[in-house]
Amino acid sequence: MLTGSKTTFKVRQMLPDIKERMLSQSGTNARSRDVFGLRCLPGECVLQRAVMVRKKLTAREGRGWLSGTLFCTHFRVAFVPQDSPKPDDNADPVLLGDHDVALASIEKVVVVGPNRTKLVTPNSSLKFTPEELVLYCRDLRVICFLFDRLTPDAQVIEMTYTIAKTYQPLKPGSVLSFQNAALGSVEMKQFLSNRRRDAHMNWFESVSDWEQEVERCGATGWRVSSVNDRFEMSTSLPRFIVFPQKVLDTELKKSFAHFNEGRIPRWCWRHPRGSDLMRMASFQNNIYHEKDDIRNLELILFGSQSSLCVVVELGEELPSPADIQLAHSRLRALCLGDISTSVTVPDDKWLSTLEGTHWLDYTRSCLKKASEVACLLRGGHLTVALQESDDRDMGCMVSSLVQVMCDPHCRTQRGFQSLVQKEWVMAGHRFYSRVNYHRDNDKEEAPVFLLFLDCVWQLWSQYPSRFQLTDDFLLALHDSVHLPLFSSFLANCQRERCKRSQTLGQSYTPVNGWRDVLHPDSSDPSDPPLPSVWDWALQYSKQRQVHFTQPVPPNPPLQPLLNGNLNTNPDTHRLTDTIPGSVFLLSRGTFTCPANLLPWRSGSLGVYKKSHRRAPSSENVPGLERLLKAWALTELPQGLTSSSGPQGPLDPYEPLLPLLMGPCMGLWRECYLRGALHAQAFSHPISANHPHPVERLAREVQQLKDKLEQVSSTTNTTTSTDPHPPIRTAEPRRTDTNMNQNTNNGTFLFPASRPQSAGASRAAAPSNSTNYQTSRGPVPASAPPSRPSHKDNGGSNKHTFLFGHSSVTEARPDQRYYPAPNNAKLPKSNGSSIAS
């Protein structure tokens, strides 16, 4: 080992060597596929190599250490195990292997030495030779490499400095450099240009794609309009929009100016019972409303057949992008800790700190709002319009969650991909600003899409058998967001994506007819083509993609619709006592009729004469609790009151209403806590040759459990062979054992009998979490699939709300959460939510 000041190395002294090495390898290995056993992409350059390195495996990978060689290229940090097979030169290139991490995904580089830990930056200096190298990733992974004593010290230090210098984006142009490093070679450009897209999913890029969706949903009375083909009406909306058939394009053009950013009310999805879901931005109150404009707007709001419109305001009850960003930052700090100060949260305060992040509160509020909208759509024969100030964040969130809850097609892999393509990518969610790849505008950064994935995981954890996609797929999509290589996330709207592809609509001339229009500000043709995130073969092997789906029973065909409305019980599923042409506002769980909901109906403009009858006052408007109560009464025999367990919904399009009580909301452990154990270990550095105290404690607990099982089996054997077994007297029933139970024999606080050990109460703390997984690590065949504790399985009606675990002999039934009315008082809950 080198000691003292002689081991001080600066990155500034190594920069010429790194540049020279890049130039030399770019000329010799530009077309090579195998460099020192590493399968390189065309044009990929190896900057540094370290031999005799061991990678620490996670619990899902089998734990322990894997020996191999560590590489650093100008695109990724790659690890090649010793026993890995020789790469096939004829196989298609894969961007990242099972043990690789992209440089753009790395957030911190930490080295661990003898009883010390140091955060390495490009200007850092090391006065010791690292024993371990820890990479903290933006997707919450923590990857650890251990250097062997036989590894040359020069390789260790150069590898550390090379990663510290190349991973950190120093300027906005570094993202383009990263893309060129991965995709900029001539061979890679040709390979990507010849890639075929998945023909089985809907990309929503053409008129036929949208017509296919309208036909799939049975949305009669709607048509696909190309009024925004050249993005003249709205720069953030897609080229093709769905409107009622009775509204012409010439009439639509005058309506865009009445909404923020021109985001006019437009169709999203139709429920099989005939209700239509729409999205829109806020009204522009300072715009003069003419009679024809007002007529067209009301024709759009009331859809094709309905005579009732409910406007759902999303801005009051749902978190803002700034709130989501703050909550996510706190969650990252809780799960990974502050490595620079070696500060972690004690186990006894971990749950309260989790509650203080408000991340689960925001997840709960989004699911609650989506549940309310799903119940409204189930009533049939009405239009529900989601209104947000700019309709680019929470509108995407609620609209997508509603379709996941109600449409089984959206719970398949291809259906979910099409849903994200329609409601997020094409609808104009600001992926480029919200993800903030360049780190040039922190005010716009907010992981809204990651919050949506968490909400979907909550639904999956409670209804796993109703999803064809798995949590592995959600985790892979979560990690792909942090990789700036995909066109899906590198633009804020379809117009910006068309700029990069140099097409912006079409123009017509009498000689040439319709032709694509080239934009003068389009990107450089030399820029590499960016693939779609749905091309999973570029990121994952076939073995990993197999775990993205699971078999589910086929959905029965839709029943024929009668006038677009399949309403089996109109007396209980409608908002009664309403007048055709009424518009209501749903806010905070209550229907109201504010005078200024529609600006042209307020009477202040003096232009509009009401074409419909006066809407009833808010005192006579039925509240949401009335609609939900009627819906709940029809669903009670399906598992809530039946003693034989859940019998399933009446049809597959019944909404999957989640359990939203605080203890029922789980933490996505496989995503947020997969690096927590590593983070705690290196926040309190010890010698690398000794296991961490948490690991030693886990081993002791496992040994004790094994001894208890042996004693229990021995006792059972002795009892079965004893001819005179002891007679057990019945113990008197304690009066305080069921104080926390309700009349339905459901335990609200603690179960009456818990076969688990007392340590299970700390299941959410990262120190006791053992079922972590990485998004790119190989999945062993012997590892059982990770499943949440509360599922929609059958059993009796005895359940536990706090821990989410049923007793050994009784399972919790499938239950639904019905949003409570305003005057309902719920038991107080800490809301911290146990990690499922």
C-alpha cells in the first residue's frame, strides 16, 4: 500500500493521459466488439481497466461477492465476471449489461479506506488507496466494488479518478456528448435506423393510431381531427386530437384561444358504460366569447351523447410539482442518507421520518382523486373533464390512473406502454424539464412521472393477479427515466420531437401535393438518432424481459353498447335531479355549481344567452357520497359481507379501487430501499473484510429461526408418539384482547394473535430489509418472486390494517376503498405506511 503524501493524485494531472487514451482507442477499437473481454458498442472507448475486482451482490442476486474485471468507458462503468461466456460478435448490441451502470446515471462516487469514507469529486485528492468503490445512482441504486489486495494501486486510483471525472456533467452539452458516446458511431446510427418498432402497441403518431383507439373504446360520435397538424393551434398538444363529430375543424380553430396554452377540452377514453373522460386546461377569462365560440365549447364539453358534464378541479387537492420535488428529495435522503456527513436516520425514527417526507401522502391523494373519477365514469351517460391550470402534470397523472383502474388493457405491458405514450408523451408532459437532465433549471424539476409509477405499483401490490405487467417492468421503466438516451423523455411535447426528426406537419402545393415541412431550427443531422424507451432489447436481455409480464386470464368480450351507454341500473348510477345541459364542479369530494365555472355563463360578459335551463343550486346537487354510496351498495355482496370470500367483480371493467388507509399504503421497497443497506454500511465505515453489523444481526436472527423450527418439529414428533398426551385446560378469555376489533372481526390496530416475531414491526426500516433487488442484476432461478404482503387473495373476512399481514390460517379478503363523505370521521392514522 502507498501511504503519506506520495499517494496524492490529482485529476488535472491525469487529463492528458485520459484524452490520449480516448483518441488512441477511438482509432483502433471503433469497430471492435470485444475489448479485454468486454463487449463494447461500436465506437465505444475503454478509458481504464482494473483487474481482480469483486462486486457486492444484492439479496435478489444471491448476496456475496462476484469476482471479475472493472472497466470504465466514456459511456458506462462495466463489470465482466470471470466466468461470463465469451461475447457473441454476431449478436445485436445491448447498451448496458446486467452489471453495468451508465455514467449519466451516477450521482456520487464514494471510496472507502481503512476506517474512513471520502466523497470523490473531479478536484479531489486521495491520501489513501481505496479498498472499496461505491457508486450512488440517480435511480436509487448503490453499487459497490471491492478491490483485491493484489489489484495494482495505480489501477485502483486511476479507475477512481477516471469515473469521478467522466460521470459528472459539467455543462449542458455533456448530455449530447453522452449520447454520441453511446449512439454516435456510424455503425450504431445504421443499426438504430434499421430497428423496427413494436407493431403490437399503439404509438399515437398517426391518424390511424388514434382511430384505432377510438374504435377499441367503442367511442361512437367522436372523430380524429388534424386541426393541429402543424402545431399552429397549440404547440404543446399532439398533431391529432379527438373531438365530437358534430364540431367541424373550422369551428374548432376559434376555440383554442379560450384556454391556457391552447389546450382545449379533448377526448381521452370512454368507459364501457358510456361515460367519456376528457382533459383540458383552465379557461382564459380575459378572452371575448362570441356566440359561435360558446356553442362550440359546450358541444365539446358535453361530448357526443351526454347531457351532463362534471368538471374535476385538480389543482386544489393534488400536490404541486414543487411539492413533489421536495418530497422526493426527502425520500432519497432518507433511503440513501448523506454520505458526505455520515448521517443516517435511527431505526426508531425511520417511520416518522418517512411520514414527514409526504411522499406517501401525495401518492394517496392521487389515487383518491382517480378513484373518485373512476366512480363517476362508472355511472354512465356523462362527461368528466379533468381541469388543470396547464394540463401537463396532474392531468396526465389522474387520466392515466383512471384508465389503469378501469381498463384491463392498460394493465398489460403493451397496453400500459400505449397509455404512457398517449397520456404523457403525446399529451405534452414536460419530461425534459421535469427530469432536468442538463441540471440547468432546478425550478422546473419534479419527478411527476415517478410518482405515477409509484401509484401504479400501489395498485399492483393490492391487485397483483389483475395485472399482466409486473413490478420488474415498473422498476425497469423507473430506471430508464434517468438514462438520457430515449426520445420519449428528451422533449416536452411532440413538436420538439418533430424538430429533432426534422418534420413539422405537412404543406400542400398544387404541383407537389402534401409534403413534410422541414423546420429551419431543426437539430444537426449529425446528432445520433434516439431510440424509444419501449425498445427493451437495447437495455435488457431476453432473460430479464421474461420477468416483465405474468400470465393473466383473458378478458371476456365487451357487451354490446346501446346508444353508447350500458347502464344496468340507471336509478342508482346517475346523478339524479339534474337538468340536461348542467355543468357541475367536483372539488374536495363535493359537487357544486359555481357561477364562474364557465366564464360565458357568469353573465358578466353580456353576450351569451343561456341555451339551457338554469342549473339547480348547490344545495340540491347530490354530493359525491351519494353516488359512492349507491355504487357501494351494489358491490357489498362481492367480498365485503360475504363469508365465502371475494367472488370477483361483475365485469372486468369495474374499477380497482385501492385501500387508501395509512397502513394499507406500502413503500416500494424494491425501488427505494434496494440501496439502503449499502448506504448505511458505508455511512459507518468499517473494514471491508468484516460483515456489517446489520448483516451479522440478520444472520443471527435467521439462525434463531432455524433453531425454533427444529425445536418445534421435535416437539411435534414427541407429542405424536406419546400415548398419554397432557390435557390442556381452556384458558379464560381476556376481556381486553378484542378491544381493537370491530363487529366484522377486523383488527384495525394490531392483530389478536401474531405468529410473526416482534421484529416484524420494523419491517419498513432499511436495516432489516433483506429483499432488495437491482434493476439490471440477474435474477437467480432459485430466488422466489417478491410479492407484497397484502394481496387480493381469497379467505375469510378477518384482516389486519396496520401490518398488512393476515394470520397463518386466515387470509384477508379483497376489499375496496370508497372515498368517505365530507362529514365522515375516520380514525386517525400516522400515515407513515409500512413497507410492503
